[in-house]
Amino acid sequence: MRHQQFGEVSPEVGELDEGRFDQLVDESADRALALLADLTAATDERLRELARRLAGRILVDIARAGVARTMGVGRIQSRRGGIEGDLDLDASLETIAAARAAHTPTHADELVIRGWRRPDTALCLLVDRSGSMVGERLASAAIAAAAISYRHADNCSVIAFGAEAVVLKSQGEHRSPDELVGDLLRLRGHGTTDLGLAFRAAQLQLGRSRSGRKITLLLSDCRATAGGDPIADAARAAELAIIAPAEDTADAEALATSVGGRWVSLAGPSGVAEAVAAAMLGRPI
């Protein structure tokens, strides 16, 4: 095990000291999350199961908190009929008064209703599962999947890709963030990176949605090692946003620039929610 703190959180075979892990989180959240992600592939079966259980809970909690803090879960909108919510009496008063004066009924679609409305956005998350998908990158992928699942529910898809594209969640399919995190933690980086294949798979998923805005969100260093030049496939994305590891952004910047997309850097898993929000909104972090 390459982590220096491994012996601290697992002092005996098959043991996981959650108290010590909490201390490591306080000392450095990103290093602690990287260690936990790698422990989910421990050779010891009991330690592996304990790590996956703890990782699932912690990573999902981080995603949930990040969505509430940086992305929101919707916004209040006023409109005439069409959404569930409460009557906006002030905005509807003129309509009600006119109907009474004319001795005619007031129709529901003439009243102004205030209620929560989610943005009309479909999203496909592409997770690069090539050889570097371990530690912090694995934890980041799991948090990102949970975050978009909370934000977009059924109107999102998640695809892990390398030489092949594996659909972990289809557009329109309901899967809990916990399930997504569990599946991602079982993946391990290997093989080549076919970006063109990933973009084509995203197009198929987003094509199932009727949303007006469709975003392909790529979590990768964007170094294609198979399948040829991905620019033509990337250019077909209606909207491309890339999140690249902070220490390796050159290829992501070049790809985004070539197709008119956006890119942001990610320093570690604790910053995933902010990076997702920044990538989608097109602002720096």
C-alpha cells in the first residue's frame, strides 16, 4: 500500500479505524479520501468491505453537501399555471378582481403560481477510467457522479470509459447516488483512453432527452491514446465542459479550445462540487 497512513487507519488485518480516519480528514481531506478510495480495492476482503461501506457514506455526504452549497436544487419561479406550488396572491390579484367584476370564474391557468423548478438541463458525465484512475481521481469520480445524480436525478447519465464505454447510469434511468458511488468504487484504472468513443456514447445518451440544454461533462486529463483524433466527435457535443486534474491540464485546455468548450481544473476530491458547478456555469474557480 503506497499510503503512509495506511498502518494508522488499519492497525490490524481486516480492521479500519474510523476515528483515526476522521482525524486524517481534518488534517488533509484530499489525502484521506485518496487513501479511502484505494482501500476499497484492498486484498483483504473484510478491510475492502469496511472501506467501501465507509467510502460510500462519506463520498455521498460530500456530494450532497456540495450540491446544496454550490449548485442548489432548483429555484423559485413564478409563472401562470403549469407548475405545482403556491398561489402568488399579489401577482394574481388583478386577474381575480377582473373576473369578479365580470362575474366570471377565474381559470387556474390565469393565476400566477410560485414553486420550485429545476433547470431544463440534461447532463452526461464521462469518467476516464484509464490507468490513472486510482486514489484522488477515483474518489473525485465517485463524488462527481453522486453530485450530478442529486442535481439532475433521472435526467443524467454516467459513463466510465477507457478502451470501452461502460454505461453506469442511462439517461432517464433512476439510480440512487449510493448505487453509483458503489459501482464507481469497484472500477479500477487500466488500458487505453478512447475519447472519441466516449463522446459518441454521450451523444447517444443525451439524444434520449428532450431538454433544451444538453451538457457533456468530461472528467479526464484528455490524453487520447486510442481511437484517433477525438476533435470531430467532441465538436458534435452541444455543450462540452471538461474537469481536468490540476497537475495535468494542457490537453484538456487544448481540446476545449479547439471545439469551443470550457474547462476547469480540479485540485482534489474535496473540490469536486465547486468544479462541477464552475464547469457547467462557465466560470473560473
